[in-house]
Amino acid sequence: MDDADLHQFAEQFRRMNQLIDERLPFDRRPSALADRLTGHLGHPARELPVVTATFPAYDHANVQVALDAWQERHGAGTLTGVSGHGREHHSLTELLTSFGQFGIGAVDYTSVPVGVEAELTCVRFGLFLLTDGSGTPLAALLRGADPRRGEPGVRLEVLCARAETGRVFLAEIRELTQRHNVFRGKVLSFEAHEFGPGVGPLGFHQRPALDRADVVLPEGMLDLVERQVIGVARHRDRLRDAGHPLKRGVLLFGPPGTGKTHTVRYLVSRLPEFTVVLLSGLGLRFVAEACALARLVQPALVVMEDVDLVAESRAMRPGMDNPLLFQMLNELDGLAGDADVAFLLTTNRVDLLEPALAQRPGRVDLAVEVPLPDAAARDALLRLYGRRLVLTAEESAEIVAGTAGTTASFFAELSRRAELIAADEGSGRSGVAHLRAALAELTATRDALSSAGGPGLRGVVR
């Protein structure tokens, strides 16, 4: 093809485009959305850069709070919506370059849990028209996560004349999400998402209220645990000044029902200013998310129940990788030493734990066995859970002797069962006769379980 042919082809192409422009003027007309943004930004919206940041789905409320705080700092902007079929499937750039398809519409909102029976109304799909402190206009499109539609995180897309302006804005939003984090001081748990991969809506829990007298452990054991978890928090400034780390790990191990979780609940009650992240069951795989949150809102306490489920010794399965174990070790090591973050790990099977976790200071600094209660502990447990029981000293001693080998949780059920038996009989107060009947029932249950499941169940009533 020579130059004359190329010139002829180009002229034909130009005329074809001109014909399209003349016959389909609507399709070539900028959308109302683009017109609105062009008017706000002072530049053709389709020609401007877009800078995007993605936040975890559970951070939706924090992004909303950060946007509100940004407007308090720089001045309130205008919030508008976007209309048009399928808008949620398109990026901001695509919304602007789709001629005539998208316009100005209503803002979509959603309610996001932020505490126990507390929710925050957040923008699910909306466009903020803002002006920063220097008078520079920008636009920010906020869209909530929707794993069902392939949107696993919260996305904030910023349109402005210079990309650097967008990056500065997003950095400020991230700083504000940390400063005004709605999770600070809460007790929460990470849970799997119902409709797709990743973390679903967080679970929020009431902070327990327990007295020290409610925790029955061998003498001196609770002192050790309190010093490592609570004492470090109390003396954080002195330890920092001396160059000592604040990050610490405590492992509680022992048979089921001996009081490990109860001890954890007591520690949580003693640290009201701490954000507490609970991980158990399927939630254990979210250790990365838990540690990321702990870094942001420290002081924080990360509780991992039945940690052996993800931290099984590599010797148990030679040649097989355990990604969750490596993730956990990396996250524990990745936290700076001066981070005021405590890890509380519990397990019924310490023999299964990876030595690199359980036997390395900096990951686990204190390992404490919570044993089956001895006679003195059983007497204390009987008094703790049987406050309404009418017993003589001899009757108490009889029950204590008859409960050798049982767990702390056994006494909670023993006292409850005695109260039920007394109520069924119409007795005003429960006493030793009701305790004997309750003990006989629970012993029969324990023996039946032991016969069915082997010696591993002896002495254990869940």
C-alpha cells in the first residue's frame, strides 16, 4: 500500500467517524456523571487520573468514619449517587467513559455492625465531591465489599487533576482510619464470610466481668500469668525506656475443662482499654488479619483458642507443608518488639504443638499448665459455684473427696444440676442430698463416655 492509498484510507475512516457522530449524537454526548465531575474538578473528567485504594471488607465503617473526619478537617463536601444498570461492575474510569450510560442518582447506604447491638450507617455506593485544604477539588467513589459480585474489599477511587493529590488524600484517609478506628477497645472475633472467601462481618462480644476470686488455679500460677500479660501493660513505659520488648506470648495448656478459657476471660476483663481479637475454629486462619488490626489499635490482646488446630508440629506430617503454621510464625515475628500486643494461646494437646512456636521466646514467653484441680482447688470450686448450697464442713469434704480427677467445669455443672434437682423436688435450698444425686448422674455420664470413647475421656465432662 503506497502513500496515496494510505491517505485515501485515512480520509475514508475520518468520514465514517463523522457520519457516526452526525447520526448518533446521543451516544457521543458526555454523560451527566462526567459533566458533573468536570464541573466540580475544572478539567474534563475523562482525561484525569484515578488513584485507587482497597480496604478489608470489615473496615467499611472505619473508611466511612475516616471520610467523615476528613470533611470535618477540610470542610464538608457534596455526596451524590450514580445511576445506570450494572454500575457496580465498573471502575470509576469505566463509568466516565461509557457514553451516556451512567448519570447522577441516589446514594446507596448499608448498616455495618460496629459493636454489640450497635451499627453504623455507611455509604455502600456513592460519590464524594470534595475540596482539600489547599482548595484543590477531588472526587472519591466509595463502594462497599460484595464477595458475591467479585468485590471482596471496600474500594475508594479518587479522581483529581494530579495523581499525587489522590495519593496524599488516600494516605490521610488511612491515617484517619487508624486514629478513629471503631474497633478500638472492643472485644471482637473474625469469622469466615458466608458468600465467599475472606473475613465476613465481625462478631462483637460483651467484655466479661470476672473477679480474681472467680479464677481457681494452683497457688502462684495466676500471679505469673497476670505479670506477663497485665504487668507488661501496666509498666509499658518503664520497659520501653529500658529497651525491653512489650510484645509477649502466653500459652495455657492442659486437659479440657480445667479453666484455660475461664482464665482468658478474666484477663480480658482486667484489660478494659485493650482491643481483644478472638480466634477459634475456622477463625484461626485469619491470624494475619488479627495481627494487622492489633498493630493499628494497640494495646491489643489476640486470643487463639485450640491453637494446635493450625500449629501442629511439622514432625506429625513429614513432607507436608502447613501454610497456616508458617503464616502464624511470620505474623508473630513480624510484630515489632515495642508493639503493646499480647498473645494468649490455649490448647488441650500441647504434645501436638510445633516446637518453633511453643519453645521459642518472643513467640511464647510463658507456658503454663492448667492441671486438674487438687483437693484444695476442688474445695474452692465447690464454694465458688455452689454459693447457694447449704453444706456442713464434713459434707463439703465428702463431695471434694468424691470428685477427685474431675475438672473445674465439672463443678459448674454439678452445682447447676443440684439446683435443678432441688427445684424439681420443691426444696427451698439445695443441700448435700441434691449434690449426691447430681454427682451420681454426672458420674454415670462420665463412665458411659469413658466406656464408649476409651480412657482419654476419663475425668472429663465437657
